[in-house]
Amino acid sequence: MTPRIVFYLLRPVKRPTFSVILPTFNRARVLAAAIESVQAQSERDWELIIIDDGSTDITRRLVARYAQSDPRIRYIAQRNRGVAKARNNGIRAALGRYLAFVDSDDTLRPNHLSYRLETFLKFPELEFIYSGAIIKGSRFVPDRFDPTRVVSLDDKDVYLCGTFTVKTATAIKLGGFPDVRYSEDGDFMRNAQAAGVKMLRVAKKTYTYNRSSEDSICGEILKSTKSDYVARS
């Protein structure tokens, strides 16, 4: 039974406009909302690539249930290697012209992909679109360069991967996401800027960033930083 399901989930249907990359690790309890937000897109020409980063919960069975009724959903399992390598694995498997991203505890507004496509068609020289996000929970995250400090997600130099839409060829040219524990999206953005990638920040916010997950990387860094501070006091 298992080999047949894995083959089915990896079977591509056609070359879509978008490949949506969704890395996940033991997030079965919230994953359905992320998947269904992609299925609810008004732009229907997409594939969803779910990269399971070594989950030990029911993630595989959950994804299989969705994929059996929606052949646009693909599943890739890997041993636990971190979010950057999971995203890069998804990029390598992508068939779409453009890459979009969603984390397993976040969601896309129904017009997310259609708005991105409209913008790319309006400005064909663009390679990279990004924006701010709709924030659920705290608006503050650890500073990339000094995790004892926090920065606001409203700052224009704070970047969220979920808001990125990038030409697949451009992401490959950049080498994907740097393999760091935190702020790999910020490093990816800085690499793109340094390479002269043509990009645009759009005003409309169509990505919902959920800051309430207890096991988020940001939350873990804030907890560990607080613990280190208490230990030194």
C-alpha cells in the first residue's frame, strides 16, 4: 500500500504556472488549513509540493488524503534536515514557472496567486515579488543579527518567505535558501539584492503569518535567549 501511495503523490500532472512550496515538520494539527488555503486560490493553475522534513506524527496520512482527491498535490519525504533544505528540495522538484511559499501554520488569502500573476504579467521584467503580511499574534521577532533584541515585522527590511514569489529559474540561479537555523528568508533576499535581481515590494497583503504556534522557530529562539539571560543573571 505505501509504495503505491508514494508513487501517486510524486506523479506530476502537467507544468503549472505556480509551484507552491510547503515545508513541514510535525505540524499535522495545523497543516490542513495551509493546504486548504492553497486549494482555495482563485488562480487554479498550481501544484502544491509538501516537503515532510522527517515528521513522526500523522503528516503523511493527512497529505495522502488530500492528494488522493487533488492530483495537484505532491508529497516528498526527507530525513529531518531543517526548513532551508526542505524548501530547496521543493525548489528542485518544482515544475512551475513561478515559486510561491507557505509555511505549515500559515495561510494564503484566495487572491494571493492571482495578484502575483497579475503583477508579473504587468511588469514582465520582474523576477521577484514580495510584500508585508497579515500578522496573527505578536508583531515582534528576534533580530537576525542580535537575537537578544526584537524587531517589528512591520519594518520594511524584515522579510517573510511566505510573501515571496520568485521565478523558478531565478531561485535556482541564486542557489536556493542558505542553510541557516533562522532568517534564511532574509539571507535569500539579501543574496537576491546583491545579484541584482529585479524585484518589487507590493502593497497588498495576501499572506497570513501565524505567530501563535508554540513550536515556531522564532518562539524557540526567544525562549532560549530568555533562558540564557536568566542563567547569566
